[in-house]
Amino acid sequence: MAEIFAFLLSGITVGFIYALVGMGFTVIYNSSGIINFAQGEFVMAGGMSMVFLLATGISFSSAFILAVIATSILGILLWKLTDLSRDSSQVSLIILTLGYAIFLRGLAEVVFDKELHTIPSFVGDGAFEIYGAILSHQSLLIIVVSIFIVIALWLFFKKTRLGKAMIAASDNVEAAKLMGINIKKILMLNFAISASIAAIGGALLTPITSTNYEVGIMLGLKGFAAAIIGGLSNPFGAVLGGLILGVMEALVAGYMSSEYKDAVAFIIMLLILFFRPGGIFSNLKAQRV
């Protein structure tokens, strides 16, 4: 019993990181129709920035805030590139995000290095024992912060004028323009929010799994899988998608082999695309064309 509970806790911790990355995908997709394949690099940027900012001797809180701000700026720069290419096709814009991801990866390799890095836990090295399973303080922090972000985003979209404007813009751009909503401002904020969420996830995960300039590749793909599982049209569906993915990975790694762990995301994603193309929280059905 303790063993399976340990796997579940581990899966939930990583699953929330996938959820944050997946939410970033859905936020940008719903506002612009673009699938941002640089999302994983925003996770990497948050973690790597945190590592090297701490190396300068500044406090944890200052390093965390600066890492999130720096990554948000990278998100705004990506928005600017897509805005300059707004007359291009959706496929061209998606390829642009792939190019931006490669650029960020190369930039990180030059500015930082190729080595694996880690940082101390944000909240110490202690742990809780729950039914014989060990949950570190850092893992609990990831879970709590992720839940807080999900609730904060829900309140933002449902209760604030700016959040409602974002929903309106994603639902009908032309109608939103007629209502006086500044679409460019909305898109810029969406890219910044998406990047900052990914940066928070990257910084929080670094004490547990370490980071380097390539870590964003797999995290980005798994975050995309989480978004597909939950439904690209629903930012909060990515949360369930991430948790399903994290738990399934942990169980496969624990009871079968860690060699199969990375395949889980793509197997589940393919099954969802075959049997429920719109994701768990969508009524979208596949159409014959």
C-alpha cells in the first residue's frame, strides 16, 4: 500500500508541472489559435535563470521573481514575432514557435552551459510521511502553488474585466474589437501569462529533477500531451490531463520499467486523438474530410 501511495504522490507532483505547461499551451491557443512549441523552453528558462541568479548571491525570492519576469519578457518577444507575422498562415506561425524554441535552446547553451544544475529546496529538505509514503516539502510546495495558480487563473478569467475581455477575444475576435477590446494587448498578456506559468513550474521543479538547456524539449511535449488529453479549448482541462499523465508515468516506471515512462504520454495522447479528438472536456468529434 505504501508503495503505490508513493508512486501516486510522485505522479501527482510531476503531473502538476505538466498541468502548468499544458495550461500555457491552452491559454495561447485559445487567444491566438497558435500551438506554441516554445512552451517547454519557457520552463527551461525559468529553471536555468533561477540557477544562475542564485549563483550571483541574491536571495531566493529575488531570484524567483527575476526569473519569472525574464521568462515573461521572452514570452512577450514571441508574441511580437507572431504579431509581425500575423498575415502568415497558422502553420507558418506554429513553425515560427518551433524556430523560437530552437533559438532559446541555443541561447541557453551559450549564455549558461551544457551541464545539469540543481538548486536547494525552496522550503528545506524535510518531508512528510503519509501512509508510509514520503512527500518532500518541495513536492508539497509544487502541489500547493499549482493549485493556487489554477484557482487564481479561474478567478481572473471569471471575476475580472480583463479576464472576461480575454475570454471574449478568444471566443470572437471581431465582436471583441467592436466592443472596444484591444486585441493586441490581450494577446501580449496571454503570451506573458503563459510564459510566467511555465517559468514558475521550471523553477519549482529544479530542486527535484535538476535542469539544463535541453530539459524543455520533453517537458514541452508532455505539457502538450496534457493539453490534448484535457482539451486544447479548456485551460483547466490541462490540469486533469497533466495529473493523469503524471500518475500513469509513475505507475509504469514503478511497476514496469522507467524505460517505458516517456512513451506513456504519447500513447495516451494518441488514444485520446483516436477516440475523443477534442479531449476529455470537449464535445468535439472528428469529421471526415
